[in-house]
Amino acid sequence: MDSRINYRYINAFLSGLIKHNDPLLVEMREYAESRHIPIVVPESARFLETICSISKPGKILEIGTAIGYSSIIIAKALNSECIIDTIEIDADMASKAAFYIKKAGLDGVIHIINGEALDVLQCLTKPYDLIFVDAAKGRYPQFLPHCIRLINVNGILLSDNVLYGGLVAKHGSIEHKHRTIANRLREYIEELFAMDNFITSVVPIGDGIAISYRKV
Ligand code: SAM
């Protein structure tokens, strides 16, 4: 399944606008692509950088580290003036992320928590200014109560892949292997839109990113 919802030529145009001149980030993208490790697509990475540059979050939580690419993007966008806690279930992935984060000189900025997100979330009590959800898509509805509990007023919740290759918006029957995730993501988006103390918009770049701002 294509994990980008726009026509190929639109994706190519949007990602072509972004210049990749950071050698470490180029190396990481090549590493991820060669091993089929999903990391944020360039236009979504740029969206993350843009939101961080506007809102300047001091405390950030990421659910889904992979090799640390998006964490490093965020830290660099904020000139390292932040603390990022990032949760990753896979020990090998967490150790590769630790390698790249050290190489980027960001090991005092980005803290990897190796564990199952739900278990970790239950133990977190300190609030965050920005939460980026980018892990198991079928678990988003379970992550949500914790994200709501942990996000500061004026904080931003970003949720990646919410359109799931377009299947979330599709009418009619969805292939069995994708149905549960598509239904859960639809439920998740509807919940985001129903929350009175948040304002949410879905931006149809990459695989769809929901941006939810906590008003009160
Ligand atoms: N945010 C990363 C980036 O753009 O550089 C990409 C994250 S990748 C899409 C999703 C990651 O979430 C995978 O590395 C996967 O092992 C991890 N993951 C999946 N389910 C998880 C869970 N329940 N708890 C913690 N991590 C999980």
C-alpha cells in the first residue's frame, strides 16, 4: 500500500522543494530507505520543522522513535533548545537511534525510552508542549487519553499517518488486512474533532498529519 495520499507528481513536487544538505540526515534517510524503515517523508518532516519553529516547544514527547530521524529534525529546528523524550519498543531500533543521536551531538537533548508506548505513557506525569504520535497506527485511540492528559494548554498534538494511504476516507469495503487500522484511525480523527478544548485540522501531506492545538 502506498503510504502517501497524494498523486505521485504532487509528492515529488513537494519533496523536491526541500533541499537536503545536512549530511547526517541524508545518511539516516539512506539507511532507513535501504532497510525499509519507515521515517517521516520529507514534506512531513518540513511540516514538523515549521510547527516547531512557530511554536518553540520546550518539552517534547515523541511516540515512535525508529532510528531517531524525526527527533533529530525537531531538535535541530529548535537549535537544541528543548528536551525530547522519545519512546521506542524495538531495542535494536532504539540502539541505532542512540548511535545517530550521539553522532548528532544531541544526546543531552533527546532521551530514548525503550519500551511499549502504553506502558511508558502510564508512567509519565510531567506535561509536554508538543507531542508527536508516530507509532503503531492501530493503537492511536489508546494513546489519546494519555496525550490529552500530558499536553499543556497552548500545546500541540501532531499525529502522523492519520489518513493511512487514503483508506480512512474511503467509502465501501476496505481490504480485510487494513480494515481494523483504518477504522481505528477514523475513530481517532473523529475523537480529535469532537474535543471542545482542542482545535484540530488534518493536513493532507505525506500520509496525512493531524494537528491539534489545546486551547484551554
Ligand atoms: N518518528 C520516526 C521518524 O520519522 O523518524 C518514525 C517512527 S516509525 C513510523 C514507528 C516506530 O514506532 C517504529 O520504530 C516502531 O518500532 C515503533 N513502535 C510501534 N509500536 C510501538 C509501541 N506500541 N510502542 C513503542 N514504539 C512502537
